[in-house]
Amino acid sequence: MTRPGSSSPFVSDVPAAAAVSAWLDACREAGCPDRLDPVRVPVGDALGRVTAEPVWATRSSPAADLAAMDGIAVRSVETHGASPTTPKLLAPGQYVVVDTGDPAPDGFDAVVMREHVHYEGEAAEIMAAVPPYQHVRSIGEDVSAGELLLPEGHRMRPVDIASAAAAGAIDVVVRRRPRVAVIPTGDEIVAVGSEPEHGEILDTNSMMLVAQAKEAGCEAWATEIEPDDVERIGAAVRAAAAEADLVVVVAGSSAGRDDYTAGVVADLGVLAVHGVAVRPGHPVVLGVVGKTPVIGCPGYPVSAALTFDIFAAPLLAGLEGVAPSRRPSVRARLARKLPSVVGMDDWVRVRLGAVHGEVVASPL
């Protein structure tokens, strides 16, 4: 095993946790920010953003007692004794017709549903007594003025937007979205939409990684495809690092004759790790250029996707001040044995199925 940051041309086997620790240490020493700046955005534009400060209710919701059903507003005390055998007739003035969402008239504290009311002329007949606040949404039922609505470090959901707006928020202070630049490399890589010739490969990795970054709440883009040219790749990394919060270089992360990512990162900044004890994704590059973290991921699509999930996603979540999202998991029985090297984390794609009431995972 070579130490993280070693000048050895061979890829090392750093345990994933140690690799992350070494990388984050290098980021801190380089002065990389650990949190993104706060920005103020309209509450309607805050979906997926992470709050940078608590959101407090400035008004109660609802702001008044409201009818929760169509029917008649009544004084509950005047319904005492009503039953199917001894119905009560309420004269005009003892009831007010209301629709759902109407403010409760002054002095009226309950609502009888329309389908439970029978009319005899102008009188309303009810056949059951009602308790106070039946079918009434009380003032502050959802949230009261001065109440903490959302804490700092909360990723905004659609329901949070509605709740914040109802509680008086016009805008909210959130973290700036992380910016992720993806640099595809390789002489054999051609743009999606091209007709690949023999030996050429469509640049689907960039599309996938950009999508993963956007799914994580980031702004993300792919640069032009760079050939296997150390000067071109170096210039692309330098330019991307000046603009992004994370640079992801696709392919060229191993130790082959056309694999330049590790050398480029070492020349431009700090190479913290080259190679982790993870399969697929072993020849990962982790480093820093300027004050920007850089990841070099393998060109194999599954390796690239896994590299993002293991290394990029937690870093990006940390910049926003939240824990990385966790994917759904299930306990299953393996359909067959899987060989594994001691000290290596093996990630295996499986197909899940139910067999005799048991979840079975079949390795792909």
C-alpha cells in the first residue's frame, strides 16, 4: 500500500473512510470553504434549497377561526339535548350558513355539516348536539405567530414552501447551491447525439454525473470533451476549479499511459489520495486545486456513479449543512456466494425478488 499523496505511479488501496478523512484534511489545509454562503430567495423558489437560518412564523395559520365544512355555524351550547328523537329547531340568528374556509361568525363556535341539517321553512333542524369547535379550524391550528417553523439546515420540500408562505414568509435565507463541473476526457469519447464510429464511446458518463449532482441539489454542467492530452486536461481542470465548488474529472484516473488525472491534480494542487479499497471504483483520485476539491473517477459507468455517491455526495451535502440523503435499503438473502478480498469494500449490483415470502438478492 502506498500512502495517500505518494508520488508512486501505482494505485493504492486506502480504506474509504481513511480516504475521505485525508481528502477533507487536504481541503481544510487548502482553505476550501466548509459552508456555502447564504442567499435570500423568494419562498416560491426555495424548493430543494437548504435553510441557512431558522424560519419563524410571523403570522398564525389560519389567522382566524375558519369553518372546516360546508354547513351552518352554531353556538354549541344551543344544541344541547338535540337527538334523532328530540331534534332541535334553530331559528334564523341562531345559525349562519357557511362554506368551507369562511371565517366563523362572532359568537359561533361550531359547524354542523350541511348533510346533517334539515330545513323547515327558515328554521334549521339538527338531530345531534355538537361540541365546541366541531368542524372549526382554530386560529393558529397549523402554526402560531412566533413559532419556529423550520430549523437551519432543512432542505425545503413543497409542503415547507406552502407552510412558510402561510406563516407569513415572503422570502427565506438558504445556502447557495453547490456548483459542480464535470470534465469528460478520452480520445475515444464523443458527444451524445453523434454516431459513434468503431472504438468510440458516447459521453453518457457526463450526463449521468451532472444528473446525480442536480439530484443532490446542485447546479451542474459538463465541459467540452478533452482528449488524452495532459496540457488540455490541466487547463480544463484549472478553469473549472476557478468556477466550481467541486470538479469531477471523468476517466483517466488509473495508472495507464493515458491516465493523466492524478498527475494533473498533483501538479496543480494537492493529490490527497490515489486509489481506494472500493470495488468498483478502485482507482479514484481525490485532491484539491486552489480552494476547490477535485475528484477523478474511473470511466466505467458503475464506478463513476458509485464514486459520486461515496465521495461527492457527502461533500456537497456538507457544503449545504445537511446530512447526505440515504437511499432506501432492504435486508435480503444472497442467491449465491460472493467472493471478496479482505480489506476491500465490494459494491455489487443485484436484482431483488420475492421467493417464498423472502427477499432474495441475485447478483448481476
